[in-house]
Amino acid sequence: AYQPVEMETVLEKRRVHFGGNLKLSYENPVMFLRGWRHNLFDEMGRPYLDAYNNVPHVGHAHPRIQAVAADQLKRMNSNTRYLHPAQTEFADKVLSKMPDHLSICFFVNSGSEANELALRLARAHSGGKDMITPDHGYHGNTTGAIDLSAYKFNKPGGVGQQDWVHLVEVADDYRGRFRRDDPDRAGKYAALVDDALDEIAARGGKLAGFIAETFPSVGGQIIPPKGYLAKVYSKIRAAGGVCIADEVQTGLGRLGDYYYAIEQQCAKPDIIVLGKPIGNGHPIGVVVTTAEIARSFSNGIEYFSTFGGSTLSCRTGKEVLDIVDDEGLQENARLMGGRLLDGLRSLQKKHNLIGDVRGFGLFVGVELVQDRESLAPATDAADYVLNRMREHRVLIGTEGPHDNILKIRPPLTIEEGDVDMILEKLSGCLSELECFSPC
Ligand code: PMP
């Protein structure tokens, strides 16, 4: 157990020993020493409602995860060069939730590593190098994944855009070029891919593929118009490219109505990337692809990851997926997400700051605007709400190019009383802002 530690001591040691770009959440940072389901407890034992963290998918400190990890660590833990049923059992479980055409699993240690491998697979299969990706996406912190993450490389101090990376506008039908009053918006956003394909041809490049978060998260909890991705994928395939769906944030039942966001988009990717929640805190990434793509990659050079697919990881990952099923967590995400979205839409009628409420299940965005006509982003208001919610001991996030979208993305265990608390506290914070500003 931890001895009582002053938060100031930990803060000071971080300042001395860690890089300056390691960010802390909140103006007044918080230190957590315990977790249970969708709650975290600080060094004083005070509970916080965790409405932000998607990694503890089945809840913090789940007893079944504790038990399976302890059991495996007592037995042995090794890599994929030795046979073990845990690896094939995990693959069977992952594939049982996948479209039939995806039949091969690669196990890695993080979402970044999974996207990096997906990029290699796309290049090996297509023989191309160029990639098309929506603006303001995020796919991870490795060299290749950063190059595919406009959210990072386009920031001041970022590495900038590589010549093999081609950006298309995010299919944001609230703020973007084509909006919800346009019935053709999915097709129009998809058509922007044609420009990127022309650009590649003009440069004499060759397409490797397209990568996107199925619902862009750091881009602002965007729900692209239905069918957008299916249309993009058919253009990419016609041009010889491989379609990669990053389902790190959206997969495993979080959306309630769908196990994966690609189902809502009627899209059939060639590669699906999974990460964060699949280990519930244990580092796991998974790349799932077709037999044809796996064959193109199997070129005689061994593929190996020391920890990817370890016995411990496979047993943990399978347990997480089993818990989602056994505890009906996808259905809970649907019910609690519905309650949350209904409640937020009621708040929208009361608070002019709320420009848009969007999401599925427990993947939710609340876009704050200064004015519903101009859609001027209410960035300061979002920052105020974030920090004020923390004072009410409710954890949420902010996202989007203007950081004006409140991100609500709790573990799937959340209950009615918790949803009502989020709504009540959020309404209070927005009322405070409305009192302060003479509008
Ligand atoms: N893809 C998406 C959509 C993500 O949100 C993240 C992490 N936020 C990653 C990839 C990278 O995952 P990791 O940090 O586990 O490497």
C-alpha cells in the first residue's frame, strides 16, 4: 500500500524528473490512489465520478481482471513463440465480434503500435507509400503514427506534414463545409478523397491506404454522416489502397447500438485497430485484418513483439471482452448513453452555450458555442466547465480543434444516478457562466 504522500511532493518530483511536455489534467491537478468501477478516489479517499476514462472499459479494479492477472502471473508469462491456448482463445474471442472477412490477428502493446503495424501492412499489401487521412486525427505517438496524426503534427512545434500524407476535411456536419441540412453531405465529404487521390497521382506517388478513427474523437467527438466511410472506402479500394479503421476509442460496445462504429457507417475496412479499453488498463493493442493482407506481409521476415500477445495480455484481453458480454455492458452503454444524450438535449434547450449534442452510447460530445448562428467556439467556457466539474468531483474532458467540445466517455458500468449527477452538475456550471456574462 502507498504511504500517505503529499501531492506537492509528487508534483515537485515530476517537475524535476519528467519532461515538460508531460501534461497534467486540470488547473488544480488531482492525484488518485484507488479506483472502483466508474469511481476514482484521491489521496484523501474522496470519490470522483470518472466520466472521462475509456481505458477502464469494464470499470476500475474489476475483480475478474485482478483474478485472471494474478492467476497468470503465478503460473508463467511468456511470448508468442511458445504455444499457449490463451493466445488462440483471445483471437477467437476478438474474431467472434469481427466481420467475417477479417480473420487474422496481430497482438501488440498499444494503439500507437497497432496503427504503426497497420501502416506497414497497408504498404506491404498495396506496394504504395502514400496515405490519406482526415484532418485533426490521432493515431498514436510512434514516428509513423504521429505522421498520420494531424492533431499533433500540425501544432506549433509539431513535425509538420510529410509529403506522403494527404489530409481530407473531417466529415463534421455541424461545423464543417457540408452541414446537416444537406442530404448529400456524406457523398460530398467522401468526394474530397478524390482530390487527395489526384494530388497523389500528380506527384507520381502510389496510394497505400486510408486511415481514420471511425468516429473522430480528438477531432471533437464527430459522428460522420451515415455511409460516409463506406463511400470513402470504395474510392480507396478502387485506387488500390487499404482501408484502416481505428476503433481504439469507439469499439467494444461503447456505442451501445453498435459493437464497432463501422457498423453504423455500413463500412467494411480491411484492417481494424484496437487498443486502450481492450486491456482495461493492461497495455494491449490488436490489429485485425484479412488473410490476403496478412499473406502480403508474410514475406519471410519474422514478425515478433516481445510483449505483444503475452500469455498475461491474452488472458486479460479475453477476460475484458467476456465481461462486456457477461455483464451486458453494451446494453448498459445504450441505456445510460440514451439517458445522458436525452438529458443533454434538454439542457441544450435551457443553455444557449450548448450548440450541439452528439454521440452514441457512452461516446458523447457537447459542443459549446458563443452564438448558435456564427458557431464561434466557446473555448474559455469549455475550460471553465472542465475545471469546475472537477471541483464537483466529476471528471470529463475537452476536445476539438478549438477545444470547445466537452467529452464524456465513462467506463461502461455507469448507472442512472451517475448520469443524473453529470447532468445536474453540468447544468449548474453552465448557469454560472450565464450569470457571469451579461448576455
Ligand atoms: N488511436 C486513437 C483513436 C487513440 O485515441 C489513441 C490514444 N488516445 C491511440 C490510437 C494511441 O493509443 P496509445 O496511446 O495506447 O498508444
